[in-house]
Amino acid sequence: MTFPIEAIVFLFLLATALAVTHLRDLFAAAMVFGVFSLLSAGLFTLMDAVDVAFTEAAVGAGISTVLILSTLALTDPREHQQPVRFAPVAVVLLVGAALVYGTLDMPYYGDPTAPIHKHVAPEYIEGAMTDFGIPNIVTNVLASYRGYDTLGETTVVLTATVGVMLLLGGLGGARHRGDAEVVEAAGDEEPTPMDRVQVARVSTTVLAPLIMLFGLYVQFHGDFGPGGGFQAGVIFASALILHGIVFGLSSLKRVVSPRFLEIGLAAGVLIYAGTGVASLFRDGTFLDYAVLDHHSAQHGRHLGILLVEAGVGITVTCAMVLIFFFFAGRRAAKSEEPGDRDRRVA
Amino acid sequence: MVLFIEIASWLLLVGGAGFCIVGAIGLLRMPDLYSRTHAATITDTLGAGMVLVGLALQAGPNLTALKLLMVLAFLLYTSPVSGHALVKAAYSHGIKAELDVPIDPQQVQIPERPARDAPTDSARGKEGADDVSD
Amino acid sequence: MSTFGLWHYWVVIVLMMIGLYTVIARDNLVKKVMGLNLFQVSVIMFYVSMGKVEGGTAPIIPEQASGPVVYSNPLPHVLMLTAIVVGIATTAMALSLVVRIRETYGTTEEDEIRKLDRAEHE
Amino acid sequence: MMFATAIVGILITMALALARALKGPTVFDRILAANMFGTKTILLIAAAGFLTGRPDWTDLALVYALVNFAGTVAVLKYVRFQDMAAGGE
């Protein structure tokens, strides 16, 4: 039934992807990229992947735009003229042809007898109600069946944020001159651009708390509907970033200090891993939540999933806000000292 | 009652979709940024509003309907704000309304448009825009 | 439908080709990162489309189920959901590298960076 | 049937907005079109939920309605900042 809709949205998607590649003005490309992300979230919904669409929506609507734009503010918003090169086109066509040839053996789209649906998925779906009593199967698989994967992914988020911190927070011994001071410097610069837009300020004071409230809802309602730690973290971070954009970094720093975020970033992963260790102490295996409650295995699993999702949410929130801190703080530091040729000055 | 709800949501959905299309045509065909904003923001409120209310009627009185109405409330709140901020940013960037430009034979960019017949009005409109800001 | 049963995958492959071209053929580093993101979305979409079951619904058990319900495969959804968030974190990492390169070389175009490097060697 | 009709209308709107976003002579036209596209995506997702018989996922639409604002504000701030940087240096 959704077949024609999918086809049309796919067409839009390809058009926007081509435009992203083609547009030489990187700012325009960033805008079109936002549209691309909206379209892909729509497609995920049509393909039944509501949780994926939810994440894409939360990430694509706010954070990724902010990220690309703050990079553009630090670099050049225009791309150089460049002719089409034929060797890459040939390579790409070759790869594409090979992949199309590879799909010929694949089961058709939506085929219920495809091998992917035969192995573990039925057990997961079966277990959702009997083992967990949690209607959102994705949450079960995320936090419990595939708990190791998710722990790894959360750690990757932590690691990437630490990488950003090392790259943009300062070089070498720049801990002294690191994030705190860069953000400090931002405080003097920041209030200028936005304070003339009274309306944005007023509406942000109304909307930011609502976004946070909704983030909490997503965090704790993730067992029953689409949502969970990853989405909630991104939504929560968007509220804080919105505040930072409108009222300036120094104001955001008064709300959450970078130091606090750094602690939270690590604490989230620790909560996750700690839940696993706690189950070890209760004679279970790592990340086996059933032993967390003596009386009912189902309650134990509920508790474990709640804790794990909380850890994920905390880490993701702190990671996103910290990334914003470093990118935006870099901009202020740069405009302070325009001679940024010196490699040693952080 | 059921029939009434069916008819009402048909009307709202089709009407809302119609308004969206009209606004999008405006977005595509209007001569300058300010009139395009006019067309676009109207679809965001009226078109989206009608579609959402139509869907909420179909959902019946439950949480889904409430959420749809909340979506509508947020849209009614954010879309004028971003529209205002956008136009203000454009204005401070020196983007002129099409009608603001005094008739200049070299500057006929859009041939299929009918002649701009009221340039004097627009000068007043520009001052008005100054008052509106802030 | 059955004759075109594979078109989802083909569209995704075209998307991937666009992303790949942007990564390997464009000189601008920010553009390369965008291309990498296009590529990433295409992979995510490939997984998600494999998880779809005809006539199925999203893997969330409804409150009042009437009769047996077919669910789409939740496993790809889980893997891709985390991939999106990890993707944005690694994109941030890539972009901060771009920022540092810009600060050091004064440009984000790869060919100019190569030229500068060669000049330094000589 | 009525949902399908609404979706067709929304898709047409999206196509037109997309054309403007790709054409847009100034950045503001693109921002405007992208913004409008965001609203239409909200509608599409909400209506598609009804079409597939699982209407209880308006959370998605809610996310867009809230978070899209952050994106728009960021874009507008970027536009202004560029302006200021050009004036300052």
C-alpha cells in the first residue's frame, strides 16, 4: 500500500543527494542535507523502522545542522570550482554494477521467508512479552539481547567525543588553556549575534523546557513506544544547544559547565558497564539483568534496561553538548585572534 | 455522529492538503523572498493545522489525538517565530522586496511576471517594515 | 511487485554511488564528510529495507492486538539506530579534523593542501 | 482513502518546496523551503502512520515540531554571524 509513496520519496531522496554533491555553496548544501535527512526519516517510517526514524529525526533536525554550520563558520563556506573527473566516475560505476549484480541473488524486498527473518528475530519477538513484558521489541534487543553491542556503541560515542576534545579543546599541555578558557573567551563575544532577535529569545525560554520535558518522556517511555536513551539524549542535548545558540555560550556554561559534562560523559558509560558488573556480583553473567531482582526475573530485566538506557541517555546528552561547546568555543577563540596561522597556539 | 466525523475529516484533510499545495505553488512562483515567505508561512499554519485536526478527528479521543494537537500547538508557535526571524535576517542582509526596486529597464529579471504596477506603495511598505522589526 | 522486488536495493546502491563519488572525487573536505554521511545513510537504509516483512508492522506490540500480528525484523533497526548516533559523533570527529586542517593550512581543499605539503618538502 | 488523498497532496507540496530549495536564488529562499519541507514531513509521517494502521507514533512528528526549531535558529544565527565576521575583519 505504501509502495508508490516510497517510490516518490526515494526519488526526492536521490534528487537531494545529487544536489548535495552538486551545490558549490556549502551552506546551501547543508540546507539541502537537512532536507535529505528529513526524507530519510520519512522513509524509515514507511519501512516500519520507527525507532530508526525517531533517531534520524532527532539527530537530523537539530544536531547535524548545527555541527555542519559551526564547521562552516570555522572554515570556508564555498567550494572551489572543480571539473568532473572520469576515473572516479568509472570506479563508482564499477562498484555500483558489482553491487547490483550482488543483489540479484538476494531475497526480494519484504520476503517473509528471507534468511534474515529465520534465525534470531523470531526468538526476540517471542521473548518480548514472555521474558520482558516490554512492548517495544527494539528496546529489548538494544538493551538486553544485544547489550554488548550497545555498550560498545556507547563507548564509541565517548571515544569520539574525547577525540573532538583533544582536537579542538587545545593541544598538548593546553589543559590550562583548554575548554574552560576558550568558553570563557566565547562569553565576551557571544551575546552579539542573537540579542537583537527578541522573538527568538522569548520563544526559546518557552520551548527549551518543553523540549527537555519531551526528552524525559522519550527516555522513560521508550519501553512502550519508540524512544530510548539514544533518542532522548539527542533531544535533551538539542534543548541545551538551542539555549547555547540563542543566549550565548557563557550562559549555557552557567547552566551546565563543560567539566560537569565531561564527568557525565564518563559516568553514563560507567552506569552501563556497572549494571553489567552488578549482575556479575549476583551470580549472573555480564549484562544479564534477570538476577538483579531476587523475586522476579522480569522485574530484574526491567530494572536493568532502565539503568542501561539511563546510562546511554546521559552519555549521549553530554557528548552532544560537549561537541557543541568545542565547536562553538573554537569559533569565538578564532575570531579573537585572527592570526591563526601559528600551529602551536591552540 | 460517525458520519459527521468522517465528513469533517475528509473536508479537513482534503482542504488542508489543498492549502498546502496552494502555498507551495506560491513558494515557487512568487517573485521575491518576502512574498514567498508569506505563501510558505500560511501553509505552515492553516494547511498543517487542517490536516492535523483532520487526523486527530480520525484518531478519536485518545493520547494520539492529544499529541497531534500538541504538534499543531508547537507548529503554531514555532513557524511564525522562525518566519519572523528569517525575514528579519534577510532584511538586515539588504535583500530588497521586488516591489521596492524602482522601475529600472535593466533590471527586468523575471519576464513572465505581469508588470509591477505600484512601486510607490512599496516605498511606504519598506518604512512599515522598519517599524515592525523589534 | 515481484519483478521489481529488488528495486529498493538498487535505489540504495545509486545513493551509495553518489556518496562514494563525493568522497573520492571532491577536493573539499567538508564536502567529503557530507558524502560520507550520504554513504552512511545508504548503508542504514539497506539494512532497514532488509528488515522489512511484507504485510508486517513496526516491532512494537500494540496494546490491544486483534489476532496474530506480523512484525518487521527488529534486529537491523537496533543496529542502525545506534549507528546513527555513533555516526553523528564520528562525523563531529571528522569535522574537527577538518577544522584543524583549515587552521594549519589555511584551506580545506585537498589539492591545495597537497601543493602546500609538496612545497614544504622541497 | 482519505489519508492517501492527503498524502498525495503533501507529496505534491514537498515536490514544489524541493524545487524551490534546489533553485532558491538566495540562501533565505533555501532556508524557507527547507523549513516548509520540515513541516510537510511532520504531516507525511503523521498521515503515513494512519495509512499503515499504526497511528500511535505521533511522537515522531512531535520531535520534528520541537527540534526543528533548534535547527532553524542555528541556521539564522550562522547567517548573522557570517555577516558580523565580514564586518569585523
